[in-house]
Amino acid sequence: MILDYLRLALATGVLLLPGALIARALGRPSVAATLVWTLASVFVALLLVFALGTSLTPALAVLAVLALAAAPFSRRFAGDGAAALVVLAGIAFGLALWHVSGPLGGDALFHLARVRKLVALDDLSLASLNEFRDGGLHPGYAFPLWHGFLALVAKVSGLDPAVVVRHEASVLAPVAFAVAYEAGKAVFRTISGAVSVLLAQVGLIALAPGHGGAYTALAAAPTASRQLLVPAVVALFFLSLDEAAWPARAGVAAGGLALALVHPTYALFLAIPLLGFVLARALLARTDVRAGLLGLGALLVPSGLVLLWLRPVVNEAVSHDPSEQEKLRALRHYGSQLDVWSPDRYRLAPEVLGRGGSVAVAALLLVPVAVLSSRRRWAALVLGGSATVLGLMLVPFLFTHLSDAVSLSQSRRAAGFLPFAFAFAGGLGLLARIPRLLALPLALVAGIVFQHVWPGDFAYGLEHGGPALATWIAAFGAAGGLVLATLLRRSWLRERSPVLLAALFVLPVAVHGFATWSPRARTDARSLSPGLVEALHVDVPKRAVVFSDLETSYRIAAVAPVYVAAAPPAHVADTTKNRPYERRDDVLAFARTHDVAIPRRYGAGWIVLDRERMRFDLPLERVFADERYELYRL
């Protein structure tokens, strides 16, 4: 474990070096700037690789050139002692994460398949990373920026991509800690506010769900974009408000580019609360408007260019501007998370907003408190950001049109961009004006009660969620607070240090989180046998098409740099080229008829039979067999 961790840490550090040198050369030394400029550098490196159709190796040369070019201009800056302590805490948390990272499954196998092809194939192109040789690009991962970063970590460390995808989260944990801290410091301009935001973020995302929460999946593109890139861009955006120099907004633009490439819809979703912030500042303080609009432009221009490039790919997805049939399917699938009146009128259920547990519920209840400090930036973010996000989620007309534009699968996720951590930290900062002898025990008792009553609902669907009343209090409190503060144009109170209150409230969440500090699953009963994995690497050439049942095919693509003919539709982009349901029907037809003409139609040269699913023999050359699997040459 220690050796693999050190190899991952060293490889990640090597990849972050160009970004760190560029950030210092631009006079913006921070983990947030390092992260976004690193991914911008990886983007340039991958562009060259795909343009030339080479292996991944030249990308390392490009990163080295960029580092050498930035090094002479890199400057020394005074260190931040508190930030250093945050990174150390993140390292300790990351080491603990290693033990709760269970076997890979679900969407992680989809991401692993792309990382593996990037590492193994010599003539790379965007299309070569698909799961199907005759398929199309995935609208969400058409350009594999984050997959390329993980592949380069695997290349530098010499570790198998499966180890990287499973355990890179342990190395990324201190990065997640640092960017959350930096976002809090940029918004509140105090160390106490920054630490409180960090406590809220870790409690909400890593501790409340138990078993390490979403932090165990920091290596997955959706989680990395939400927990690493979003707070990094927030930090750079708020820092750019005080700096007229172009490097400040260049960092925001680099972050917008990276975010749009790693998870396109998240760039748009992040712009929603930031737009709310700018509008709130215009109403409440009449300042930061020009700088805020320039920052939004820096975020949205590169994001818009990426979305423009993606438009042909998105147009092939059935969930974009969906048909009536597709709408009904999506409404059935996500129905537990919605309030539905008709196929053309529905909204996100208010219980979804508080499903994250006690910290989420407290944040919602504290949103209206921000009106007491309405001329402060954090209050404008909380009031304006909450009003815009909740308006889109709870007004059926707005939510329905948003879902038509980005798909219902994605529109639900916009709820996570409500500024929970900032509402929590800012609200507690105002409550800290209560005498400490009363405030501290109240924070601890409230934390215990909230954790007991609202521990969170982390199932895939929605079983009970959080209290709908808390969501409505936040919605009407944010809207009403904006109106009241605009009319009165004054702040009544200024927040004090919320650290102790935040720590005491989050303490019961931490007790729960560490009491469940174990993998959700220790073994994978559906994993492919070691013998079959070896045969797929030794006997089956790279880029070959392997035909099997859906589940086995999905895992084959993850363990070997090959293509498959079908995969579970839930893990496949539903586009006109991918045709996931038609492929599924062909697999079922093969299982029923044993007709090898079906695999031949997909150009398959190999067939794998899982005897638990397909109990028959084929009149073909059998290359490998064990107790469960058979590999045939077609």
C-alpha cells in the first residue's frame, strides 16, 4: 500500500508541476490555479497526441516543455501556514481513504475502460476510446481530459490503470481539501471562514454518507469536476473580483475550459449561482458588477466554445430535446426524485435538496440569515446563488425546459450547486455573535439532533430525502431576503469566526462517518477470473472486438484495451450510433439462438461465454476455459 501510494503521489506531483510553475509565473500561486493550469496543459498535450495519432508518450514531452518554458518566470511567494496545515490534514485523510476504496464497479468501469485505452493504444484518436468500434462519442466525455490526466498518472507511476482509478482518490484528497479552503477564503476573506467552508464540505460530501462518501470516487470524472474543479473555479472567480490584471481572469478561463471538457453541464450549472451572486451584488451593494460579469465571461466563453464543438455529438443523444417516449422513460426512471403533474410539467422534489444530511439541512435553514449581512460578498452568493438555483429546480416551467436542454439525468444535478457550504459557514458566523457559553453547546446539541433526525438519504433513488420545509424556507428566505435587503440597503450584522460552531456541529457527522469507515463492498462477486483477464491480454490483440453478455462485456472493456459489441444501457450514451437497446436485444437473441452471425455483424473476432448466463457450447476454437468462462476465436 505505502509503495503504491508513494508512486501515485510522485506521479501526480510530476503532472501538477507544469501547472504550479505556470501559476507562479502568472503571479497566482495556489492549489486552485495549479489544478486548472495543469489540466489546461494536459489539454494542449492531448491535442497534439490526437492530431498526430500517436501514443500517450509525446504528451509527457509537451508537459515537460511547458514546465521548462514557465520555470524562468516563476516567482517565489510567501507561504500560507494555514493552507499548509489544510494540505497536511488532507494527506492524512487521503491515507485513511485508501482503506475504504473498495473494488471498482458501476460507472468506475466505464472510466477505467477509457483510461486503459489511453495507456495501451499506440494510434490514439477521440474515436479510439469508445467502448464500441462502430459507436459514437459520448456527449459528456467526448474529449478525455480527465481520463488523460489519470492515464498520464498511470504512465508515470508504472501502475496498472485499475490501481490508479481505484486509489488516486487518496492522492487527490489533499487537493480537494485545499481548493475547498481556498474557495472559502476567497469568498469570506478570512481563515476562519475558509476552514468552516472546508468543514462543511468534508462533512457533507465525505462523512455524512459513510464509507468515505464521494471522496472515494475523486478519481472519477463527475466527482473530480464537482469536488476539485468547481471549488477551484469559485476560488479563482472571487479572487478575480479584486484584480484587474488579465492573469486572474485567465485562470477562470482555464478552469472553465477544464470544467467544460471534464463534465460539460457542470460549467453551465456553476454559472447559475455565480450569475445570482452578480445580480445580488448589483442590487445589494452596487459593486463587483463589472468584475463579476468579466469573470462570468471568462468562465462561459471557453465553456461555450466547448459546447459548440460538442453540439453535433449532443444532437445525436436521444435525451437532448427528447421525444415524448423518451420523456416518459426518463420520468419513470427518476420519478422518485420529482413532483410530476404531466410529461410537460414537473420539478425536482424539494426533499432532494436536503437529502445530503444534517449539514445540508442546516445550510438550507441558514440561507435567510444571510440577509442580516447583505452587503457582504458571501451573503450575496448565498442569497443570489440560492435564489437562482432553487428557482430553476422548484419552478416547473424552468425545470422542465432545463431538463429538455441538458436531459433530466443532468438537470437534477444542478441542485448540488446551491452554495451549501457558504450558507452554513456564513450563517454560523452570524450566530457566533451569540455569547459563546450559549452558542457552543447549542451548536453541538443541534449537530446531534440534526444528525439523528436527518442523517441523509444516499440511496440511488429517493426514499425519504430531507425536510421539504427546509427547502421552502431557503427558497422564500433567499427571494424575500433579496427584496428586503434591496429596499433597506443596509447590513445589520457582520459575521464572527464560525470555526468552533462549525466544528461542533459537524462533530456528530464525523463520528458517524468514521464509525462506518470501511469499504461498501470488500469483494466483487462479478469480477472476471484472473485466467480470463490474462487470456484477454495474451491471446486477444488490442482493438479486437469481443462479443459477450452485457455485464461481462462491460467488464472486459475495463480490463483489456479491446472493443465490445454491447454493454448495459445504463452505462452507455444513448445516441444514434451507440444504439444501446438494439445491441442489448442482439445479445439476448444470441443467447437464445446461439447464432454466430450476430457477433459477426459487429466485426467480433472473439466470443466470451459466462456459463452462469450462457450455458451452451460453440463449434469454434476454444482458446481458454475455466470453471466459469470460455473464450472462443471466431
